[in-house]
Amino acid sequence: MVINDSTGTPRARFMAGYILHSSSRVQAIFHYREPFMVCRHGYTYISSRSIFSCQSTRLTVKTMGTLGRKIVGTDVKDLVNLLNKAYSDEWLAYYQYWIGSKVVRGPNKEAVIAELTLHATEELAHATLLTTRIIQLGGTPVTKPADWYKLTNCGYEAPDDPFIVKVLEQNIKGEQCAIKTYNALLKKTKDKDPVSYNMFLTILSQEVEHEEDLQALLEDVEIIMKNK
Ligand code: FE
Ligand code: FE
Ligand code: MG
């Protein structure tokens, strides 16, 4: 069984699984994205990451997105690791907002619930942007939630005290950490990786908005409490 990588990339880098070969057909099993593939003579299979061309017992594998990766002027492996760290932050932020919106108690609750719920969906959208970029760069997004805790920059603060002031303060702290994180990522990718840079800029703009929204809500809550 011969595997050719037309780009010269060692096959181990993108072939996470293993290949079984019988005289009449080749079966390839990949644990990354391609769950199971039967290779038939003369067929070309296109997955999200690779093109597989099957010529009898010969399987040719071409990785996709190679030029897109080549133009990145910084260490791609290191960048993927940083992207996975930010990705972990986003999932934890999503859950912190989501569960916060369910348990929060106190004055001006309805407005705060609406904002926390919206922010949760926006954090999840950030995770989607990051995972797309990780895959484009040939990386693997974090597959186990337990690893979010190991990789996170900003951590997770459980809203065990559901008082509205406390929940808002926890989320403001999270946003300020996110702002610092994305600002550092912008500096790292400036003039080196315009695609990641553009994505970080989009996310940072929204984190800045989030901080402002929460601080304005906190101010409203404090005014209500003072005038009671
Ligand atoms: Fe975010
Ligand atoms: Fe945010
Ligand atoms: Mg908002």
C-alpha cells in the first residue's frame, strides 16, 4: 500500500487513523473528521480537509489549504495552541453567561437576563470562528471539555452566588480578561497572519462591547438599589 502526499507533508501529520488494505479494496479509517471511508478504484473522495484519490491499491492523499497555511508568518503549531486556548475560554464564557442567565436574582433582572443570554450566543459564535481557523491551519480543536480548564486563559467563575451584582462583576472580569487575551493575539499576528488578525479584531470589538454593556447594567442596578 503506497500513500503519496503530493504536497510533501509527512503523512503522519494529517493521517491520524490507520489504513486497512485487502486485495480488492482499501479501507481507510481516520479518527479525525473522516469516520470511515471505503476506497474504490477510480473514485475521488473529498472531505473537509483532504482529497483522497483511489487508484486500485494506491491511495493518494492531498492536504487542502496548504498555501493558506504557508502564508502564515508565525509558527503555525504555536498559533493553533493559542487558538485552542482562546477556544476553551469561549466555551467557558458561553456557559458562564448561559447558566448565569438562568440563576441570576436581583433588581433589573429582566434586562440583565436578556443581555447575558445574548452574550452567551455571541461567545459561542466566537468559538465557531476559532474552530474554523484551527481547522484551516491543520490543527485539531479541543475535543474534551475537561481540557478547557487546562487551556483556558480566563478561567471560569461559577455563579454560586446568584445576586445580580456578583454575577455582573464576574462577567465583567471575564470580559476584561478576554480583551487582554485578544489584544495580545492581535499583536502576535499583526503583519504575519491577516486572516487570524481580522478574526481576532472582530472578536475583540465584541468583547469591548460586552464589557461596556455589563458595566452599564451594573450602574443601573446600583442606581436602583441606592434609590430604594
Ligand atoms: Fe468571546
Ligand atoms: Fe464576551
Ligand atoms: Mg451586548
